[in-house]
Amino acid sequence: MLCSSTLNTLTTHPDWTLPDYAGGSILNLAASLANHFGVHVPHAPLRNALPLIGVETVVLLIVDGLGQWQLDKHIHDGDAP
């Protein structure tokens, strides 16, 4: 399993951005939202607190970029708009 300490030792591509699990990732966003609604999770919240005072409902839409290179290739090849 990869963790943040392991990720720091990997050789990476210059265009890659590694996750910041210490308070700056989607994982931390989910932890912050869970904490706001009283759900305990074993992950750190976001480094900077969200302005959630008085918020009773949250809709979180996550758009995953893992397929970006494939999409870019299809666009380049004329198979996607």
C-alpha cells in the first residue's frame, strides 16, 4: 500500500502532482465534511478549515482526472469533441 512517506521516495514525472494527505487532498476534504456532520474518520481534515458554520447539507461532486491522458488522446485523434 502506498502512503505519503512512500510517495515521497518515488521517482515521478515532472508534470505529476502527488497527493498531499497531510491536509490538502480530496481525502482531507471528505474528512472535514465527515467531521462537520459528527462522523469520526481516521484521516486528518483539510489544513484550512471550511466555512461550514450553519451548513446542514453538502453536495460533493468529485470529477476524477485519472482518465485525462486517455481523453486528451481521443480529442487529439478526433474521437471526442
